[in-house]
Amino acid sequence: MRPRPFDFYQPTSIKEASEILHSHEDAKPLAGGQSLIPMMKLRIFSPSEIMSLAKIKEMKPYISETGQILKIGAMATHDMIHRSDVLRNAVPVLSEAAGEIADQQIRNRGTIGGNIAHGDPSTNLSAALLALDAEIEVQGIEGTRIIPIDEFFLDLFTTALDHGEIITEFRVKASPHTKQKFMKVAKSDTAFPMAFVALNVGLSEGFVENARIALGVAGPTPLRALEAEKFLLKKRLDSEVITKAAQIATKDLEPPSDVHASEEYRKQLLSTLIKRGLSSFVG
Amino acid sequence: MEVLQTHKGEVKAANKYIGKNIKIREDVKLVQGKGHYIDDLELPGTLHMAYATSTYGHARIKKIDTSKCFTIPGVLYVVTGEELKSRLSPFMEIATPPSGNLRDYPLAVDKVRYYGEPVAAIVATDPYIAEDAAELVDVEYELLPVVLDGEKSLEQDAPLVHENIGSNVVWKGVWDLGDTESAFDRADLIVEDVVRTHRYASVPLETNGMVASYDEGSNIITVHSVNQMPMFSLPLICAALGIPPSGFRMIVPPNVGGAFGGKIINYTHITLVSYLTRILKKPVKYVETRTENITFGTHNNERIYHVSLAARKDGKVLGVRMKAIDNCGAYPRYEPAGAVIWAQVVPGIYDVRDIYVEFIQVLSNKGPTGPVRGYSRVQHNFMWERMMNALAKKLNMDPTEVRFKNLIQPEKMPYVGPSNTIYDGGNYPASFKRLLDTLEYKKWRDLQAKSRPDGRLIGIGVAAVIDSGANNFSQIKIINKDFPASGNSDVGMVIVDQFGDIVARTGTTDQGQSHATTFSQIVAEVFDTDPEEIKFQEGFDSISNIWAAHSGAYASRSAVIAGTALYYAARNLKQKVLKIAQSIMDEPISDLDIKNKEVFSKVSGKKIPLAKVASVAWSDVGLLPDGIDPGLMSYAIYKPDFKFNMPDERNRINNTLTYSYSIHATVVEVDPETFQIKILKHVVISDPGTIINPLVVEGQEMGATLHGISAALSENLVYDDDGILLSSNFWDYNVIGAKQMPDLELLQDVTRSTSSVLGVRGIGEGGGGPIGSIINAVEDAVTPLNIKLISSNISSYDLFSLNRKNEVI
């Protein structure tokens, strides 16, 4: 199918881009097009104005390391992220999550900025960045601000971005000593996932020092299993603790139901993935 | 000509080019983007057609307002069923009345009968505008109750899909073969079971597409389309349009991007673009969107079997009785042809002669069905393999042992089955044994037993399919003795052109089966010339190229039928070359032969190039010996003798020419918590007959296996209770890709076909072999959970739900 008509803008600076967004209520930024283009082609979403980020000079894709802080440009592709040695060593959960996105062609096009700005609970990177407690740098007509990822996702396809704001960078702390894992269940690589989790757990002499558990397709937004994280603190990861944590993490969830999985089945998948992920950190 | 001569059970290695792994010449061109597909065709001034489609499963059309469409500049024409009803004849039906009276047009008339049915067509200057305008078609519907399930559609008060035929029955027939009464009397036990096959699609990479143009001067409509059976479809189209075949030219482009059966019932779109081009006097193009292709491109038939199987205590099956209810969706189109072709494989691979089948095909408010790889046999094969497992379970026997008890023995080959099918060779028991050895069956059974106490769910399944090829259209006479189609035929043409190049053509078309490579090998064998030197002209043209009425790539027929025609054409042309060479070289014909595009004398060693002979034959014709016509062009038409060519009063007929088989063995492991199904090992054994090119055969077998795995574990057209298709695009209709596919081991036990001239068997379909082995393996794996499977599709979500409810879906 083909999209409905739209006007197309191709600004060359962030300033210009912000102004376009600010003055055009319906304008939608286009990064890699991984989600936006198929939605437009199926005519389930038809913005009347599209603004490409491809020619913005400040938004060339990059991955850099400044001390303990890793900076990832919003236009970095999934493939770049997946193949980055720096990221693989410092934040393996992000690297794994990027590598499990769809197929090679999509990883060549899709960007981390687009993935997050979309506000879809089924994007791999949202869970990985949630588990890593990332910071999101956004720029708009009023200037630059930082949004902690915990405050970013508001509802289904709804984020804390104001209209006119563009994600420019992600910052995550290098955490090579924590245990990290990304795990997903999907019918095929290119299918929407049934469930996934991203785990980031700091252990000290076998005891949990800090834990972030992020859940995908578990509700209207990417979610953290806050109670389970709290429960794990100061505990040793034995099978009883792990089982309990998985139970706590999923007991109040209301994941969506569709042809691929019911709410109940998704809960079971999430719980199993958490259990297996945590178990992989010990023994 | 000594090529291809083999004795039973052995293929002589004497062939020089047939059977060789010759590089597939088409592939490089296609991956470089140098192919010519339908969507590459842009005739000057082409207009584009888009459909507005039904958003309901069943509804009366009260009013269609298309006026808003014309508010968009570039919209030229909008047509609805109301207009077509008075301007076209309804499509010819294969079935006799009453169902033969149902009225099928390219657009919905009076009612919509399935979700996604085309309701209006918009023609505009570009495809974007056409789609924009399609959204503005305003249809007022009155909702009607839907009927989706085959059994429900037979109920007294079921909603009627086509009221004028008085019921939802398309066709019913009975096969009363042998003596089931006596078989059931002699039986030690009766096993009863229900088997269901699910709905999936053929999903070729390239969707259906066509471009029609109209020449006012000659009053000829020319259609370029991807249709797989152009000359079968042509009369249907011409009859609907009310024009003679001489006014209609059908062309198939040189490259078609896969079909798998799904490019036959596209004649409805061809008719519509032809109708529109005649009105608009400009070319009209339509290429299905992916969503349209999944929604109405061609679905596989759903079928429900109620089976009683009579057996002895030792596992020997004595007879079987079944009632099969086949759900063909809202319009029969190529159906009920499929309602009889399962009968190509009546006993599966088993020596069972007392079989009673009551077969009913019904309509429902779902998308139209038609041939999908393994058409109609895949369901029947699946039924056999489920019943074999059910019998094994009841007898507490190993499922492989039960099969060994029933396999057709090699000494009975060629095997005339209970419905007069002639299975053309193969050693089923030896192949089955080799399959199990390669799988390491015993090892897996041991591991299964050992690991069950640890909660591991490992399962092993086997299943066979008869992959019948080169169909005999006379089977349609079972349905309608007046329908003008029987037998099968195709043509081959070989030319030695003026420069001495060998050029071949056939009537069949290619959809990725590497015809140019394989057909060149056949001609190369006859002319003892490197296949690279043989030119092969692809593409179909009803006016300027050769064809037979059955021409086309479907039913695994090209190698068997077109290949034989080509072989005859080459052989005849060789004789003519030698006759002319005899007079040029002044040597007896018996001393002459051809090699590497030269005629040489086996006695004197003298040689002349083919070009020399060609020059005399085509241009220097004064030098031709008396009684020899100019030109080096040979045309052969081949019509196989099926022995039992026409159905008898018990519907017995040899309704295809070759009967390749494949047996699949799968080991799966089911995750006890996520219920994900992982294939640990998959081995296939088959007998393709004489192989022309092993790379091509392997490619076909691998493709068929992967298609079957995807059908069993993923692809499923799910309708909700209101008849809305929930899986109409790749977000929800998941086709498993290469990355998810397990490693396959493909084995072959090659015997020459006793029915085909070249010894080859049709193997293009594969018949969904893995579906049975996977379902059997999954059910075996979840034995400790006491889950029973019925359907040919299983997902992790299904297993989770079954386990939770512990009941059958």
C-alpha cells in the first residue's frame, strides 16, 4: 500500500528543524523510518507533514566515550550500536537488544532515536535503555534539556517530548561490572515480539546491590518491575529469590492481548524470561 | 539416442548433461536486478487501478457513493459491481448447478461475502491517487450473519453465502473403493479421530499483477500478467468479457517472482483491467498490495476429516472410512477442482485398498481458496499421517513400526492404487529405514525417555507425502463431465538458427524454477553440446509464442510434460540436421552425429559446423536435398497416456502422471514454560526420479520443506467471530524466514519414474511434508501434559492455552 499525500521537509540544522516542528502542528520527524513508514503505507497513521532528520548536520550518527559516560547520537543505527565494541563491553544489554531487532536491512536503517521517540512498548531498545537508566538529551526551540528515561514514556505512543523537540543524544553510564541480559520471545525475527526483558543487576559478593528490570510488551509503555527490583536488593540470587522476584514482577501486569499471545500468556513469558535472565547471572 | 535409458530402480550415469550440477543461469541475473517482472513494465500512459474493499465478512450492499472519489484530481473512472453486473457475464463455474449457478464477478455484486472483497475499483493517473480515492468510496452496508466454519455452513439454519444456489454446498462426491464393509468386519479395532487443516496462503515474494492495454485498430486487448495457467484462464476471461480468444492476447513476462499456486485465480483482476482498458483506451495496471495478496491472493483450503480406521492388532490397516468437509471460502473460482485432486493420493504411501470417502466442499465467508503448494493433497496426506499416529497410540506401538506394517512394498511398483492411480516407483520401506537411521531415531527415543523425568519435552514425528505431479485434468470430469478440460499437454520448440545457435522454447512459464537451466540441459543432452551454449527463450505469449492449452507452471508439470515435449522436439530436429548434413558431407547418416555444435562423422572424422547446416537449411535452400523443407525448426506437442485416462463410475482415474514422495522426520523440543517449539533435527528423504539438475531439485525440496515448517508453526489466517481477518499483513501473518529455519538434511533415493518418458518426477510442490512430522512431533513431545492436537498449525500460544485448559482446540 502507499501512504496518503504529505509535505516533506528536509532541514539541515537542529534550529531549523525545531522551527519547522514548532510552526507545523502536524509535522512528524522521520529518522530511519522503521515504524513510521510501514504505518504510513498501511494508512493507519498519516501525518500530513514529514520532516526528515537525515540532513541535519549536528545529527550525524556517533557513539563516543567520555570517562564513564557513553554518548550515542540519536541517529545511530541499530547496526552501529550492535557492532560497537565500546558498547558491547560497557553496556552489553544495549548491544544485544540492538542485534535482536528485526533483520539486517532494518538494522541498517532504524535508529535509536526513532526507536525511543516512537513510544512503543515493543521496541527492544526502550527496555535496554530503561534497564541502563539512560538519560535522553532533547533539543527544541527553547533549548536543550535532559529527560531521565524513567520519566520519558507516558502512555502508548506518547512520550515526554514536547512538540518541536527532537531527541539528539542518549547517555548511559558504562557498567561493565554489572550483570546484563536481553531476552526476547517472538514468532520470527521480524515479527512483533510477544515479550522481552532487559536486566541490569549489580552484584557484590553474591548479593544484589542494585537491579533494574525492564519489561517489553508488558503494558502501554515500556515498564520497570519496580517492586521486584526492590525485593531483590541485598538478597542472594538463589532459585527461591529468583522465582519470587519473577512472580512479583508480573503479578500486577496487564499486558495486551492479540493473535499471538493473550495477557495471561504474556505474563507467563515475562515471568519466565526474568527467571531465566536472573538465573544466568549466578552459577 | 541412448540418453536417459535406464532400467528399473537404477539411474544410469551415462547422461552427460542431465543430472549434472550445472550453475543455475537465471540466478545471477535476478540478484543483479536484471530480471523483468510485471511491475517493471510501464507502458506509455499507463493508468493505475486500486480497490476499495469490504470491511465486513458478510453484508448487503445498500448503496455505494463514489462521487467523493472524483474530488481528487487524477481520478478518471470508478466502477462497482452494479455496473459490471450489466456489462460482463459472470465467470464460468467448474461445478454443475445448483452451485454452478452462483454468480461471481470481479467486484462484489449486491453483497460482500468475505472481509477484503473488492467492492469498487478506482482508476487514476498514478497508484497513490487511486489508493487515496479508494478510501473515499462510501458504502452503506446492512450486516448479515457470517458463517466461517465448514461444518457450521452445512447446518440447516446457516447463513447462505450465495442465496440463489439454495445451500452452501459447492460439490459432493463419494469414493467407494474396495470393500470397506468387509474390512471393518475383519478388524480387531477401529480408531476414530478428527483431523483439521488450517488456512494459510502461498505468499510469493511478488504479488499478483497485470497490465492491460487495448488497441482500437485491431480491437485486441493485450494483457501482461503473472497468471500461472494462461490458457486455462483465457477462456474464463474471454467468456466474461464476451470477446473471442482472437481478440485477447495473453502475455506472461519472462520473470515471475514465485507463485506456489497463488497466481491462478487472479483472472478476476485480469478481467477487470481488460474491461477498464477497453473503456478508457489506455493501459491499466494493477499490482496487489501485500495486504490484498494475503487477504484474497489465494488461501489454502481448510478441511475437517471425521475418520474411522479399521486395523488388525499387529498394526496393519485394513480399511478406512471418512467424511471430509472442505471449506473453500466465498467463491469457488478454480474450485471444486481441488475437491477431487486429493484423490491423487487416496491411500497415501500405504497399501490400503478398502477406502470410503464422502467428500463435501462448502462455501463460507472467508477469502477464496485455490491451489497452494501441495493443493488438496497436503490435507489428505496430513490426515493419513495423523491417523497412523492415532493407531500407534491406540495399539501402544511405535509410530514408525505401524508405518512399516503398511508401506507399499517395492515389488508392487508400479502400484495401481484403489482409485487407479499408478504410483510410478520408489522403495518406500528402504527409504523410510534410511531416513530413520539418518535421524538416529533410536538415539532420540532414548534421550526422550531419559530426559522426561527432568521435565524436558522432546518429541519425534514422521510423516510422508505423495507429491503427485503433472496432473490429469480429466479428474474434473468427476465434477462436471461437460467441462472442456482433460488430459494434459505441452509443447517444445527447438530451432537451430541461421548462425547455428540452438534455441529452445516451451509453452510453460517460469516462476523461479530455473526452466532455462534445466530445459537447456535436456536439449544439450540430445545435441551433445554444452548447456551454456543452448539459448532458452522465456516468457509466454498467446499470439507470438508457442503454447498448449495446458501450458503453465503448476502441478509440478513443467519438467515432466514440457521437458518431454522439448526432448521430442530436439530429437526430431537432430534427425533433420543429420539428414541435411548427410548431403553436404556426402556420408551416410548412420555415420554422423552431433557434438559441440558440429556435425561429425564417426567413420571419417570429418566435421562441419552446425552453422553450415543452418545456412543451407535457412538461406541456401537450393542446396537442400529433395523432400526436405527449408528451416531448422522443430515443434513437438506431448500428451501423456495416463493409462486410466478418464474416471470410471466409481471415480477411479489415474489423475496425475508422476508420484514423487517425500518422508520427513522431525525432532522437536517444547519449552515447558514458554511452550516455544524448537526443531532440533529435520531430515527429509525423497525420490524425485531422474534428476535433471540436482541444485534445482535441492532448491525445490528445501523450499517446500521450509514452506511446510512455516505453515505448521507460524502461518495462519485467523478470522475473528465476525469474519474479520486478523492476520492480513506481515505484522500478524508471520512467514518464517531463513534465519529461523533449522538445518535440513535432504536425502534422496532415486529411482526412475516408470510413467514419464525422461524418468523424471514432478517435485515442485512438496505437498507440505513437514506439517505432519511437526504436528506429530509436537504432540509426542507434550505427551506428559496430556495435550491432544487436531489442527495442522500449532503455536506456542496454542500450547500454552491447551495446557491451561487441558482441552482440545
